[in-house]
Amino acid sequence: MKVWACAVLLLGVGCGTRQSVESVEHTNVLFIAVDDLNVALRTYGAYKTAKTPNIDQLASEGVQFDRAYAQDPLCNPSRTSFLSGMRPETTDVYGNFVEPRHRMGDVVMLPEYFRSHGYFTARVGKIAHGRYEDSVSWDVSENAARREHYLPGTDRSEVRDNSWIEGAEDGLSRAEILGHLGRPTGMPLTWRATDETEAETPDGQTTRRVIELIRENRDRPFFVGAGFHKPHQPWVAPASFFEQHPVSEVELPVEPEDDRSDIPRAAVGGYPEDPDHSDLQKRQAIAAYHATVTLIDAQVGLLMNALEELGVEDSTIVVFVSDHGFHLSEHGGLWRKHTQFEESTRVPLIVRVPSGMAGARTGALVELVDLYPTLVDLCGLPPAKDLEGTSFRPVLENPEVAWKSAVFSEAKRNRNHGRSVRTASHRYTVWTPEESGPVEYELYDLNSDPKEFVNLAGSAEHDEVRKQLAATLRAGWRAASPKGVSAATTAE
């Protein structure tokens, strides 16, 4: 048996022998969806303090996508998109308080398609957006366990957050925190290092229930979703995970002092109390984020061990993905998501296929909307019709294959609608006011400026590039699809 959760693998890009994806009698799917996770995994190399040995090992056994993007970097829009195989302009879901089917009606969601083809389907935890889990039908559909309090009263972290109002020592509810702030939504940055064990956490309980469901149904094809809440706010985890991420090891982003001077107003945001945090608190916040990521890494190790112990490792596709990224104080103090910057739209994506590539990395541009047709394709099911993604099975078989020329994301924020196109070298975004006001633009050369510090949209020297990208954005996703591959699916 492989030993998971013991040693961090060394970074590398070496690949195993290239093999084609072989058909088996039936292929299962374990779909691991993580909430608010940017590329804070050691295998991605973006954050040197990341400690994720199990996810790194998963990457060494599958294909790691270095350029995977959400269609809208907010929970409900993103999850609605990848579960339906439709883009936000089709779903018309741009916020967290919009019913996913309000426009789509009885469209067949990803697990429903598998269920209609004889699969046992189950999810535990967050797969659709929490309040709308009932918009997707499963054989078994269970919510994650909840703590007694949104914020426990115990905190063993090195540095406390600013939520220690009266009664905090007894634990705080969301309503109490928001009431103190005088607003109905929009949680502040909060964290707690607790005395609980990994098994006692809500995500730890989700893992154990998922394993139980796989054990009970391992003799028939299954599609099981493990929906983990962390590293979504609040950053609550056992103190043992915080201890792996000391504040002294954390560095704040190094950026030009005038970074925001050329960023459109519509492109940035935050909550009023965000600037109240000291640099030490910001470093603790980042450390707390990484602590909860390491907590999720432990869950991945438990799941992978279970697949092997239950004898389904060689018949199960494993997908590890986040719904969108997350800011950790970049661009003058941005936290959370819902921007069009790389930190927000880019996501980790790892796919392990039985008898498939092992230890491969690809720079192919892919989108979360591609997951639906890809899994249908890999499992040998009849192609689903009218999807707006493309099966990236060819990339799994050859990570160097020529693929999409561009990917697309969008968001509605600050009463503006931002629409972005991301190519191998640039990001171009148009921010259009929903009522009145000027149209604003962003253009970044990601080869020379990967952190997106210099907005080139007003540069005459880059006017031709801007025009080309504007044309690509107008042409849309169909025009950017891989040549010789059906734009929407692998359909007949």
C-alpha cells in the first residue's frame, strides 16, 4: 500500500510513460470539490509555505493542469456552471442568492447524467452552492456537519483576529458577527486554532461519510462527490495544523506601492474593516488559510488510502478541483475572490485516470465548464448534448497537445459586468457599467508581468494586442475551441 501523508514530494515536471486512457468494465468517479482554494499547493510552487504532501502525491499519479480557470470566481455562479456544463451567460447566475435553475429549468446536471446511466450518485458536503444543494438530484445527498458556533471560543493561534467582541470567548454565530458590523452579509477575516482533532472537524466527518458510501457501493459504478468547506472562511482548524504554519515563515506580497493606480475601480473591492489588520495579523491570516489547506490535504490522503483499501483505486477517476481562487492581500490588500485577477480566476485542477498519464503537467488552457463533458467522455457514456465546454481527454492522453487558444471568465461586481479573455500570454478585461458610467479596461502581459502589476490597456504601444484580444473576446469560446474538436462536447 502506498503511504499517504508522510513526506512532501519534491517538485518536478517529469512524466511517466505516456499511455492512452483504457476502457474498463465500468469507471467510477470521485469528485473532490474544494471551496475558495487558490493554487496554494506545494506541487504548484506558487506559495513556498504550502504543505500538501497528499495532494502533491495525487498530482504525481495524474495530470496537473497549470492553467485551469473558473467561469465566474464566486461560489454559486462557478458551481452552477461546472455542474450544468453551461457558462454564466447561459445560466444567468452571477450571485450567491440566485436559484441555479431559474433560467435553465430541467437541464440535466453532471451527477444526474451519471445517475441516468446507471451510476450510484452521492454527495457529502458542498458540491452545489450550499443553500441550493437541492437543485441537484443525487441518490444520497447529505450536508456537511456543522460546528456549534461559526467561530469557536477557543483560539490557539499565535495572533488573534479582530472578531474578539463581547461574548467571543463563548463562541460567536454569523448573526452576532454581522450584527456587530451592522450589515446583513460580508464576513470579516476570521480564524481560530482549536483543540479539536482532525476527525472531529466538519470536513473530517465529510471524509469518513464519503468513505462509508464508497464502501457500501463499491460493487457498482459510482459517482461520489466530496465537498470540502475549507479553506473557505472562517479559517478554523485544529491547532496542530496551525503549528505547521508559523507566522514567522509567512511573507506578505511584495508589490509596487502604486499598484492600484492603474486598476479600474470596478476591478477591486473589499470590506471596510480589511485595512484595520496589522501586518502581523495579515501574516497570521495567510498562515491560517494555509493551515486549513493542510487540513484538506489530510482528507485527500484518507480518501486515497480508502480507494486502495476498498479495491477500487484502479477503476476510479479522481478529480481534485476548486470552485475558484482566493486573494491573500495582493493588489493593495485584496482578500477573498470575485475579481478577474489570476489569484481569483485560476484554480488547481488535478485529474488521475486509471492507466492514464502519471506525474504530467500541462500548460493547456482549460475551463471548469469542461469538467462535465470530460468525465462523460472518460467514462464511455453517450455524449451529453448542448454543453458549453470541451472534453479535455486529449490533454490527459497527451499534455503537450495543441489546445484552446483562450479561456473566458466574467463577474458582476460594483454595478459593472466584467468580461475577460485569457490567452497563453495575456489577460484582457472589459468592465461595462450596468447603468451609466465609463467602460473601463484591463490588459496585462502575463509573460513579462505574471502578477498583473502594469495595466497596458491605455498604452499605444500595445494597441494592436488590445484590438486582437478584444476581437477574441467578442468571438467567444466557440472560436477559441481546439481545432478539429467539437466546440461543445465529443458529441456525434
